[in-house]
Amino acid sequence: MKKFIAVVGSGSWGKNLVRNFYEIGVLKVVCDINETNFDELKERYSAIYTNSIEEILKDDEIKAVAVATPSETHYELAKKFLLSGKDVFVEKPLVLKVDEAVELVKIAEGKNLILMVDHVLQYHPAVQKLKDLIKNGELGEIKYIYSNRLNFGKFRREENTLWSFAPHDVSLILSIAGEVPEKVSSFGGSYFFTEDTQANSSGLNDISKIPCDVTVTHLEFKNGIRAHIFVSWIHPYKEQKLVVIGTKKMAVFDDTERENKLVLYPHKVEWINSLPVAKKADVEVIDIPKDEPLRNACLHFVECVNLRKKPLTDGLESINVLKVLELASESLRNNGVKLKMGSNYFAHETAVIDQPCEIGEGTKIWHFTHIMSGAKIGRNCVIGQNCFIGSRAVIGNGVKIQNNVSVYDLVTLEDYVFVGPSAVFTNDINPRAKYPKGGKWIPTLVREGATIGANATILCGITIGRWAMVGAGAVVTRDVPDYAIVTGIPAKLTGWVCECGEKINFKKSKAVCKRCGRSYQKRGNKVTKIEN
């Protein structure tokens, strides 16, 4: 068989890929910046050993690359190899951000390349047999699934235990459930990481690096299945167990068992005198092949490369896994709050979202907020608790709306507008309960970057200029110029403000912000930024 695969990264997991691809007969190159990893491998596996990624990129005989480097490097490396026209196999997780995964999938599809993720449990013979049993109805209707992936170590600084341990289980549970969950919640704790180690950990703003070493994640599916995933790297002993509860039988896949890795429990619940009574039955041991899961995964990748087949765990499957992990991480950040799974946004379970409406990627919608059908909301917005967005409201990108704000029909908030808590927008200058306007409202426009303070009131028909600032409690009855500060009842011009939020003072007709150095020019009550 022709040798056409390079393995990049030959550490604890990479050396297993080296072994398997070598034994399959397709290994050509092993690449690692830590050349001390080569000492053990060179004695066992004949291949070219290098520390140069460029050498792999330029070698036309290398048709495929397996990446087993730290997870934060996966995106950059996988993208390089795909753009060079090579098929790619990536250790889990594929990347640490959904948008990066989407980009890699688009590149692979555009170039007709194979992109496969090493969700190795999918290739375990016990799991494959379990899925066959479920498909054939042996377990009945699936009701609940839970997995425990527990051990003492291996501790990581580049990702938390959720991202380190749970991707395999998420992948498997989604496969069994046959869909992505509707709701996700996760809570956990940091018991190994002290305050000092947290402070010294880099990249903690990344949701994959929240320093949790124990997490429990709950999944709720539209088809009624519920699941939870318990992962920990400070557990006193190793446990890798998946339990599937069906109406006919219960299945236990225990990967720490040497022999009986998959067993069925045909227990039943009988109702006697209106009381549930547990009826236990003898355990059924399921015979399974003793194939190595990673070997099966490597063989599958080679087959996909040779026959141009779609992998079982392709990039699209990985996107769904990453969406669950990102939502679980967002829940971790917010003390285990239950979040709705959207196509590309987060919504608290109490939020009411009437479809159809437009909600951009990365937007977060919190408790008891109501989004009307027809509303348009941009990317990366934050809409706080108890808010209302009307059907003809338009909200740009990066907008932050604090609690208890109603954005009614024909109110437009451009990009990066900030609206303080309990601020009021109107769209009717003279409302009467007895004489409704029938939707003939008056539009209101808040331009890019403007800030509206808490409890401020904005009369309809008003335009608030770019980067202007409305003071708390102000009542705005007329247009506000760009960069203006207005306060009071009714609101009056009291100063000028920089794009960064710092107050600026004009000497004659020009001013420079002391904080950021931006320059402005003033003519009458009109301020413009001087472009460098």
C-alpha cells in the first residue's frame, strides 16, 4: 500500500496514530516540534521524521494529514493542510469555536476534500453493536442516556475538563438521540485550579478554558430523550461508562471492563395495586469483536480518502458537537442556567421567540424576553431579562440592551448601541386607548454606537446621533447630534463625548481625546471625527 499520510503531533495521543497508520501501511511522515518524542518512535516505526510543517505542505505524495497537536492549534493547522489540497483527520475537538469549524467545512467542501474528526467512541465495536441493538428495537423506546468519563488527570491548561473529556460523549449521545438537543445546561467547579493558577492560566476569556475540573451537563431533546454527561479529572479512579435506558431493556457500555464491555439489563417496572414494583432480570452479556476503536477510525479515514467517502464523524457532525459544547460553556459562565439551542444564537429557556424572525450568530437572549415574529436582530447582541422586541423593530450588530427595555415597532438601533435598564422607547406621539393607530407608528432611529442611560425616555420621531450619550433619566424630545451628551428633562446639550466614551473638551474648533487620541472638529453644534 502506498504511504501517503503524515501525522502531525506525536505526543500521548499522536503516537497511537503513528502506530496505527504505520501498521496499516500508509504512514510516510511524522512531524513534531518536540523532537524528543521521536526517540521512542524511530526504533519502532520506519518513517520520515521532521519538525517542519512546510515540508509536509510541499510534499505532493502526502495526500492526507492526521493532526494530534494541542486543541488551540487545530484550526490553523487544519486550514493550512486543507488549503494545500490535503485530506485532514483531526483529534477531538476539531476546533474551539463553531465559526472556525464552519470555515473548515466550507473549505473542505469547496475543494472536495475529506475532513474527519476523531470522535473515537463512534468506532468502538461495543458502541457500533449498541447502536445496532437500538436501531433494531431491542431496547425499546430510548428515554434517558447518561455517561461518566472520570479519572485522576490528565490535567490540561489549554482547555477545561468539559472540552477535554466530553466531546466523545456528546458525539455519541447526539448519534443515539438522532438530533441536536433543544436545551442545554451545565454546572461545574474548579477545585484543582486555585486562584493563583487561574490568574496564571492564559486565554481564560475563551469559553473552552473556563478552569473547571468537574462538570455535569444536561441535554434535553425534542423527541423526549434526556441525557447528562459527568466528567472529571480529579476522580479517585477511572470510569468510562455509558448507560442507555429504554422501555424494554437498559444497556451499559463500560470501557474499563476487560471482557464484558456491553451488557443488557432487561429489568421491568410492574404496577401492582397502583404501586410501581421493580422486577429485575438476569444480565445479558453481548459478544463484541476485540477491535481497537482507534484502528477502526484510522481504517475508516483511509477508506474515505481512497474511495472519496463521507466520514461517519465528518466536519458537519463536529459542528453540532461544538455547538453543544459552546452552549454548555455559556451555561457554565452563568451558574448552570438552562439555554435553548438555536441554529447560531443562545436563548434562555424562559425566552419566547416567535418565528419567523431574524437573530444573528452569537446573540444572547436572557430570561423572560419576548421576540415577536418579524423582528430583526443582528450578530453578537445581548438582550437582557424581561425585554420585548417588536415585529418591526430592527437591531444591528453588537447591540446591548439591559433589563426591562421594550423596543417597539419601527424603532431602529444601529450597530453597537447600548440601552440602559428600563429605558423607554415610544412610537406614538399621542396614544389613545380608544383610538388605536392601526400600526401607523412613528419611526425612531438610534445611530451607531450611541448610549442611552437607565430610565431615559426617547420620544418617537427622534434621531439620536452616532456615538451620542443620553444621560440617565433624561427625556429626549428633539434630535441629538453625533457625539453629543444630553441630560435633563427635557434633555439639553451639556457636552461632547469621544467614540471611546471619554468626555472631550474643545479648544476653539478642535479636540483630542485624552484616552484614545481620536481627534474631532466642531462647527456650531456639529462635531465630526477627523480621520487620520
